[in-house]
Amino acid sequence: MSSNISLKGRGVNRIITSKVMLSPLAGVTDNIFRRLVRKWAPNSLLFTEMINATSLKKGYGTQKINQIDLEEGPIGVQIFDNRPYAVSEAAKQAEDSGAFLIDINMGCPVKKIAKKGGGSALIKDRKLAIELVKNVVKAVRVPVTVKTRLGWDSKEENIEDFLFKLQDAGATMITLHGRTRKQGFSGKSDWEMIGRLKKLLEIPVIANGDIKNPDDALNCLKTTNADGVMIGRGILGSPWKIGEIDYFSYE
């Protein structure tokens, strides 16, 4: 099975040649950590730490994106905020700094982010979420993607409609964490639900949640039929894991 994932941007298309990706992790996925990961995962899509669009405009967080174009391999930039203009400006700045793609965070469960209308709060404010995607797509030439969850506090929230609208707004790939916002990181990631949603979408879907080793990745890919997997907390203390999982995650 081919691992290539094709993403269309407004002016620049991208090809991801590995189906194992590194999730953005605050305080972890800085350029030093990414360089360690890259030793074992030359082709994987890695991400910077999450970037607050409003803070970036004020000059904070620029170190997260400075000179990422000098790093080897694809580096994505994930942005969170609830202000369309700020997110669009931050996306353009990240693109100018060498971002492989722009990802909009609609899944972070942390209260201080959701309380301000960013992260997983956008699952509830769907009109704003769609506006954010449309504005960013207009602002940059590289592909725009979204990372989100299965719902705010229930899997019965018509998440399908939300994903369809993100797709129609111009999101070229969606990463799904298999939990609701209410679950946080408790309970079990619902890979079967991810699989059902994957069948409905035309764009690539990446599965996220409870992937810690090659067996997990293979089981997740088999269960979800996702185009790839994204590993977050499972890599903590083990920068070689992305490469290890990538090596074993092919049929």
C-alpha cells in the first residue's frame, strides 16, 4: 500500500511520503527535539510547537518558526486562536518562514485555550471554525489542514457535518483524535469511529490517539483505514519512536 499522501494548496501542492507523523506538543517539539526525531524519521511530517496567533503578532513565539526552512524534511506549523484575521496573518508568517503546511488546531482540550474560544472550543462554534479555514486558505499558498476531535462532550454531535464543512471550506487533510473534548486524554481512543468518518470524507484522514508502538500503529491503520497516524504523547522520552513506527508500519 502506497504511503504517499497528496495535499493540494491554493498555489503549492505537497506530497507526504511517510504515513507516520509527529503531533505538535507544547514545550516538547522544538527544533532541537525535531532534529533528534529526524535522525530516525527522515521523511515524516513533523510539527513545531503550537503557536498562538495573537501572541505571534505581538512578537512572542517567533523562535518557534524562525528558520524552519533550514531543517531537513517537512515541517508543519499548527496555529490556534479564535480570531480569523490573526490566524490568517500568523499562517502567512509561518508560510514565509518555510512551513510545509499550515494546520489549524480545533482539538486542544486544555481549558485555558478552549475557554478563550480556541482549540476544541471551535467544535462548538462551527461557523467560526469554517471562517477560520476559509480565511487561512485565502491567505497562504500551501495546503491547510485541521486537527480536531470526535466532539465536544459526545460522539452524537453530528461531527460528520462538521467535518464535511471543514472539507468544503478548503481543509485538505483532517487529523482526528479519537476522543471528545470532555474525555481529554482519559478512556480509550475510538479508532472504529475514526474509521467510520474516514469512509465519508474525500480528503486524507490521519488517526491520532493511543499509538505508542508499531503494533498500535498497524492495528490503528487496519481498524481505521486512515491515510496515516499521528503520534503525540507516546513519543515523550523516545525521539526514535517515530522512525521505529514508520519502519514497521507498512504492509
